[in-house]
Amino acid sequence: MISGDLFADTPPGQSWALAPGAWCLPARARDHAEELLAAVAWVVARAPFRHMRTPGGRVMGVGLTNCGALGWVSDEGGYRYTERDPLSGHPWPTMPQGFRELAAACAAEGGYPGFAPDACLINCYEPGVGLSPHQDRDEQDFAAPIVSVSLGLPAVFLFGGLRRRDVFRRLTLAHGDVVVWGGPTRLAYHGVQPLRDGAHAMVGRKRINLTFRQAG
């Protein structure tokens, strides 16, 4: 079950609690967007977006790459983190300092000081592409939060509970919005509804999502 849109009419800069341990930070990354997008381009030049396969053999619609000491991958062998890009055999690109600083600052604002991400998943959504509800549970421990930064076209983010059948709340995430979750909701199911078509002045016909994790 999906509830109504929770991000509508929230003033920029006014953070609010989505659920126990989960916070929304509207427009928190907007002033950093140019720097963030330049860093994304730098990463993609070294580790291009690719469409990974699920363990069941389905090709994922979302384009994905990584930066940091660890990168998340999916194939017929399962979901896991690796130190090297399986396409090139090289280590994943170094996580840009601006990424680290923003993620740590947003985590602290959500009540998680000392966050030191070692993995940043970079997802690229095109119109019609979404992400089915899932849990982020491939990390070694769940003490650290997840920090998610949205850039480009708006997307409807679904945030549920610890069971797949729990009610999902809808958040329309705009360019620069940040969501932080951890603690009692660290393993909450979440997903993205298929992206609506449109064009963003800085990003074009797509949405870029940066997901920071402490994986190792």
C-alpha cells in the first residue's frame, strides 16, 4: 500500500522526520549541484554506467557505477561489494572529497555524526525507469546510515517499513533533495517509481542519484 506525497509544500532548508531515524533535507545539496555533477562526470569517464544483471538474470533498467574503496555489483553470482570494477579490473575511482564532505554533513544533520562512507553508488534513471522496493543489506554492519542525494529530474521515492508488505510513503524528490535513514529504519524497504519524462536544465532527461554507504 502506498500513502500520499509527503514532500509536497515542504519549505527548502527545513528538515523533517520521515520516520524514526529517517530525515528529509529538502534542497540540501542544491547549492553543490554543479560541483557534484562535475564529479559524477569524472567518475563516469573512468567507470562508465552499465546495466547490471540480477542474480535471476534480469537486466536492471537503472544505469549504475561506483566510486570509493568499494563498489556494489550485481550479477548471476549475487549482490556484493567489490574493490575493483569488474568491467576494467581496476579499482573503482576514488570518491571525490566533495562527495565525502556532503555525505558526512548530511548524516550529522540526520543524527549520525562521524559517518565515513567508503562506497558511493551512482544511479542513472531515464524516463520510464524505476527501482523496485528492496532493502540495503549487503553492507557488513548496519550501524551507519544511508545518505541519498537526488539530482536532475524529480522522482517519486517510496519509503516503507521493515516488511515488504508495510505501507509505503511517497516522497517527490527534486533536484538537490537529500534523504538520510538509519537506526531503526536502516533496513526499511524503499524504491523509486518509474521516472516521468521531462528535461532538467543541468542534467537533461535523467535523474542522477548518489547513495553513500559505509560498506566495509
